[in-house]
Amino acid sequence: MATLDVLSWENKKVGSVELSADVFEIPVKKEILQSMVRWQLAGRRQGTHKAKTKAEVSGGGKKPFKQKGTGNARQGSSRSPLMPGGGITFGPVPRDYSYSLNKKFKQLGLKTALSHLLSEGKILVVDEMTSKEGKSKELFGRLSKMGLNKALMVDLEADVKFSRASRNLAKFQFRTVDGLNVYDLLKYETAILTKGSIQKIQERCGVQS
């Protein structure tokens, strides 16, 4: 069971917290992380691509040229896929790219991502995530003092002002525990967790404290 220091936003130790080995210290398998990222990105695809078929292209009521004597292959409609400006054969149609993964695999993916970050020393624990001013400049200053250039911030619940302050920071993202996901953990490279969120994260991973 790993133990991490709990830091204040002045980067001073104010306590410690124990992390479950079943969540933060499991073997890291890259194929699990890849499967989770592919699943998440597939669910984000719009799938609104569309090409018109012969039946949907406008015009084409008149025979484009006479049946015989032109030397061309006979055509009955300018909407034919064989004609310029005609319909598309087997073109793309709207579809849903999302697919399902079972609950245990998603829990395993989250545990694997957290274990990867901990093994790289890229998990920090802070005592709280609140903001008096709700200003991005003030929050960026706090993050800079901790030596962070890019990170995912996770709390049990969203503080309205803190969440607002984080919106304009391109290289930082705020999530509640319910919105924590593998893609963000890998994208932002460093995770800042509040002490109060850790138990809920472990419960989301199927481990009861």
C-alpha cells in the first residue's frame, strides 16, 4: 500500500494518505490502456458522414443522350453512379461508432491508468480544490508554484469558482470523480487528486475501503 504526502497549494506537506494497492499498484498492461482509449474515442465520433445515392441526387429525369448512335454505353439517367455528378455506390451513411465494454474491464482500465501514473511519480494529492476569486490567473499561479505545466485536477465535487477558474487553462482540466477517465489521465500526464476524492475513486474502481 503506497503512502503519499498531502500538499497545500503552497507546496507544503500538510498530511499523508494511503492508496489502495489494488487500485494504484497493479501491473500496467499497455493493451488495456489502448483498448480503453479506442473505446472512448469511438464513442465521441459523430458518425454524421453521408453521401447521396442515385435515388437522392437531384435531376436525372431525362435520358442524358439517345440510346444508339453515340458510341457511348447506353444510359437511362444522369444520376447513375457511372455518370459525373451521379450518386455514390456504397457511400458512407450515418452510423454510431460506439460499442460497449463490460464494467469490470472499464474498472481495470482506470486502475491501470492510475497505477501507470503512480509508478511514474505523476500523482499529487492536495488537501482541497477551492478558489476565493474564481480567476484563471490566480489558479495558474498556484499550479506554477507546484512546478506543473500540464495536469488533470480531480475532486469529489465541483467547487463552482474553482471549476470556472480552470476553464481558460488550455493545459489543465478539471473533473469530478464521476467524470474521471483513462483518456484524460493519459493525455494530461499528471493527476492532482484531493484527499477527499481518493476513497470515491477507489470505489469507482470496484475496491471498497
